[in-house]
Amino acid sequence: MRIAEFKLERYFARWEFVAKLLLGSSDAESFGLEELLALADDDSRKLWNDMRLGYTESPGHPVLRATIAGLYDGISADDVLVFAGAEEAIFTFANVALGAGKHAVVMWPAYQSLHEIARAAGADVSLLRLRYENAWALDPDELASLMKPMTACVVFNIPHNPTGAIPERRAFDAAVALCERTGARLFVDEVYRYGELDEGKRLPAACETSPTAVSLGGLAKPFGLAGLRIGWIATKDRPFLQRLAAFKDYLTICSSAPSELLAIAALRARDRVLSRNRAIALSNLALLDGLFERRAKDLEWVRPPSWPIGFPRLLRSEPVDDFAARLVERTGVMIAPESIFDHKGNHFRVGFGRRDMPQALERFEAFLDAKA
């Protein structure tokens, strides 16, 4: 396999632990170990105290898989496969579902691995473009125009990274029906699920919509537990899940025992975990609302219907990549310019899930003033 450099990850490798304040991160405020364990129920605490640091079960701890299954309607523990982060799950899915002679349609802009691994696996890839002028809406007619006889899968990301967009229910249902008619497998990256500002806008999980559809989940984004490196795939298609498990044998084989047990504790306490992070994000979103009102000549955005990310546009003539470079070098504030998504439109990703965002935003606006 020959695969293109992962632009976003290389950018974060350069700046994530150097910049003083991260205004482009996509995850919520992380939890400390003691903070998370304080939320654990008695069973989770006992699992933690009795933990042995040997190999774990390759599909994932049975209790963890059952707990994950409880997030969905009509899904059991045997419909869940645990991975060492969502990235491993994406890599596994693309290599099992795709290859030479197959075609995928991928929602775009996107986390690069959603389309690049498919290309590296030998598949033909068409990009389903979400457009700023259409408020990043999903167009099922455009999706239909991209389908081919050899289309093996359709890849969505809902809520969407980097825009925070959520498709309208009718558009989503039309896309699901199209996949059913054509036999294309629907794969939805749902790692931002539970970040919907209006929970009534939450769409059905992919694995609930079709016998072959696949949901990708994880604990990195609204949960604020990226360091656990726990992701999963849920699908009712057990033969396909077994193929994924066989491929995973060549990767991590199994996940970290401490991570799996902490994941059980977090998911059992998910209402409190998400409530804490939602409060931080909503407070920060109010600050961003004020910024966009004050700086209407400099910035605009489609206000995201989910947290903790959005994709504003810089209205100045300066290329946003240059702006981002000067910003981080002079103020220590990192944003995520659109070039790491191969997008063109002078956009950048802003993250509003962390407690230090007010300080980052203060420096960001002062930088705007200095160049006004």
C-alpha cells in the first residue's frame, strides 16, 4: 500500500504540543483519570480494581461491547467490534469493503482517511461535496448522480467534520433508501454523535437503518476521552463484521485493558460526561456568537447545529493558511486551516469544546485588531 501523507495529522504533529492554545481542535475538554473514576458505578469500579494487564479479548471486552450496543436500537454485543480508536476502524473498513474495481462515494470536505485509505486500497473515489453556499447541506440528488454500477459503499460523517453540519432528516432518509436500492453499503462516521445542539435533530444511527449499514463510534470527540483510544464499529451484518475482525488481527489485535475498562465507566456515566462537556461548549459558542457579530467584516460562518466544531470563513484577502501561520507563530494560538482538508474557500476549523477557549479567542481577536 502507498498512501498520501495525512495532512491534518502532520499539521497537528507540528503544532498540537507546541502551540499554547488550540483553537482548531475537534475534541471536548479531556477528563483526568480521577475525575472519570469518580463517575464510575460500583460494577465499573470493581472491574477497574480487579484488572489484569494481560491481553484483552480481540473483539473487545464483553461488557464494553454490551454497553456500546445499548447506545443503539436493535443492536446486540455480537454486532459490535472494538478498535484502538476510530482511525483503526476506518482503515479496517476501507481495506475490507473496498479494493480494485470498486467505487466509493465519500462526503467531503472530510477527515482525510475517509477517502484516502479507500484510494490506497485501489478503489475509485468520488467526492460528494458539501457547499458553504448551501449551508453545508446534503444533496441526495447529487449523491445519486455520483453512483456507479460498481459503487460498493457510501461514506458519510454525521455530525460533520469540519463544518459541524447535520443533514436534514428527509435528505438522510433519501440517501439511505438510495443505498438500499443500489446495494451500496452505507458507512457513517458518527464520532461526533451526541454533539447535536438540538437533540431532536439527531439522526438514526446508520446501523439502525439497514441490515448492511455500518456505524463508526468512539470516545474522542463529545466524550472528551481521546486518550483512551477506543473506537468501535456496529452493524447487523455479522459476516462482514467477522471479516473486519480477521483484518484487525494484523493491526492492534486487541485494545488496551485499562482503556476498555475506563470506556465502560465513561459510557455508563455518559449522561454526566456529555452534560459536563456540553456546558463548556455552549458557553464557548456564546462567545463565538459575539465574535462573529462584532467581526462581521472579517469573519462569517454557517453556525453549526452541533458542537464542538465549526468551519468559519476569513473574509480578508489574505490566504487563510498564511493567516493561520502568522497567528500561531505570533500569539501561540492554533487554528486548523482548510488546506489540511484540501478545501478552497478561505475557511478554517474552529473548536469550541475546551475550557481555555476564552483565552484563545481573546488572543485571536487581538490579532485581528492588530491587522485591522
